[in-house]
Amino acid sequence: MAGDLVFWSSYTQGPRAEYLKEMADRFMKDNPEVSITIENFSWAEFYTKWTTGLASGQVPDISSALPYHVVEMIDAEALAPVDDVIDSIGRDRFYEAALLEGQKDGVSYSVPLYSHAQVMWYRKDVLKENGLEVPKTWEELRATAEKVATPQLYGLSVPFGSNDTMGVRFLNYYVRSAGDNLLKDGKANLTSPAAIDGIKYWVDMYKAVSPEGSINFNVLDQATLYYQGKTAFDFNSGFQISGVAATSPDLLPEIEAAPLPRMSADDPIYGAESSYQPMVIWKNSEHQEEAKAFLETLYQDDDYIRFLHSVPVGMMPVLKDIVENPAFLADPTIKANMKSYEVINEVIPMATAIGMNDGPNIQAGILVNQGVVESMLQDIVLNGTPVEEAAASAEKQLNEMFEAAGA
């Protein structure tokens, strides 16, 4: 094996970046004729980098990505198939849904590296002080959030910022709990009874229990309030634990995850959104063999477990056997948050990225990334536009975008 590889990584923070550098250094030591240069970019920078670089041929050999990036990369025929890598690691070890997000016509173009799922986070101490149980339904959440709210504590922050994807994420929770989807048969589905009810629910919750400024919140604004102990409830992945640990460590014993609310307490637990963070090999790479060999090394049990432990409970295994691996479960953070770990682990295989229930599609990326749903929610709140009118307009706008994209 020989060649100079370029690896674009958006895992720029501390332990994760250090792990990838260590693995690259080890691979180069074992393969002296191979050089790996890691270039770090934020996710926003990465998207610009690869979309502009593709036109000029300036793309890497291997990179991290997001599920919605992979859809566009596949559509642009920019990626090399990686079924051989998956088979070498062990196809049966992966969750089926994790592989589905990177497939087209039965061919895999990405390998998931880790997973996480959206769940409901709550403050145990706040519920105990108020003599309340963990809400199981949307109406119970509404009532509980209103009861626990004080001048120092918001019941729940409801984020509608148009520069992020939180509005569509929150709406998706509600719609999925009703057994519906925001995409149906390749078209936007914002005017169904479930979608209309969901829009009304979140607008009402924003007015009743949320900070006024959350109409412009992005994901970091939203999460920071919970990290600081200023909200009783939030929706997020297991990354909440590391965020609270870094910001308000005294609160760690008081946070816990529960399944997403349902329409009825008797409804089964469901998954609304799981994310399987992928790795890809680029079609233009002159060193695909070397890139694939390096990618495989990231999944060796001991090393893979060390990687997951860099953000315990936040980064969950995509390999089913690792979930029960004693060495993986021995991490102190996992042991201290076992209930939350079990809640997240249960729902991961139940869901996909938003809009990808039937596999990768361009419409999902447009739905999530173009801010149409968020602008719709802001229009309803700020301008008083009737829900049905705003929903119909947003649905029409999305479908026109889908058509323009050739979807």
C-alpha cells in the first residue's frame, strides 16, 4: 500500500479529533508508504468545501459526512461504493436502518461510524419538588411544563430559528408519534391532520412555556439553556450529558432521558429521529484501496470502543455486538446514566434521519436544511398567519423546491 491520502474531518473537538489523529498515525506506522493528512472543517465549512470542490475535482480521499450530505453526494455520483468495507467489518453487525441511509439501488456508499437518537430529557429534581411524574403524552408534557415553570425556570424552550433545523425536528417528533411522516410519496406533507395538529401544538407551547427569544434559537442556543439548568425539559441526544457535565456538573445527577411523548400513554414507544453519522470514500480518489483499509481500522473493537467513550452515551454504537460489550458498558459515564443509555439504545433502530424512512432522498435534505418549516412557524407566531394557510404555503414552496431539484 502506498499513497498520500487526504482526510476531511468534521470531528474537530478534543478527544474525537485526537483519536482520529492517533489512528492515522498508527496506520502510517504500519504502512510506511502511506501518508494521511487530516484537514478539519466545521460541518458548515465542510458542506461548502465539498460542493465547490466537486466541480474542480478538489475533493479528499476519505471524509466524514452527515446523512443529508451523503444523499447529495450519491446524487452527484461523487462516492465510491463501500460494500466491501461493510462486508469486511461484518454486515450483520450493523443496524439495518444505519446501512439503508447510505444505499442506492442496493449499493452502499457510506459506512456509519456512530449513532444517536432524539429523546426527551427532564430534570428529576424539578419533577420531585413538584410531586409530578415523567410525562408520557404530549398533553401531559404541556401540563407538566406549565406547572414547573418559574421566573427562573422555563418549562421547555421551543426553538424556531430559521438558520437551523430545530423547527422541523420538533414538528417531526409530533407527526411521527401520530404515525405520519413529513414526506409522503416524495411530496411534502404539512397539511395532514397530524401535521396541522403538530404545528398548533408547538406554536401553543412556544407561547405558553418558552422564552420569547427561542423564536430565533439554533441547536446550540437550545441546548445551552438545558446545560445551564434553565429549562425543565428538552429534546436531544445523549450529547446532553457531556454538555451538562461541561457547563453545570452539579446538575448531572438530576438529568435523565425518557422516550418521546406519545399521543396516548398506551401507544408503543417509537423513534422519531435517529442519526447514523457516516464515513465516505470519494470516487475521484486515486487511493481507494488505502482509504478503505484505513477506514476498516476504525472499527476494531478496542479502538472503536475508545472512540465511543470520547463522548459516552452521546456517541452510540452502530455495531450491535458492541452495545452489549462489557468493555463498552464499563465506562463510568455510561454506568452512571444507564437508564438514559437504555432509553436511547432502544429507539435507535426504530428511526432514521428525518424524511429517510424509505431510504436516502433529495427531498429529505431540502425539507430539513432550507428553513421552510422554521419560517412557516415564525410567520404564524410573528404575523398571526392562520396555521392552515401557512402550512399550505410552506408545503407548496417545498414541493416546488423538490421539483426544481429534479426530485
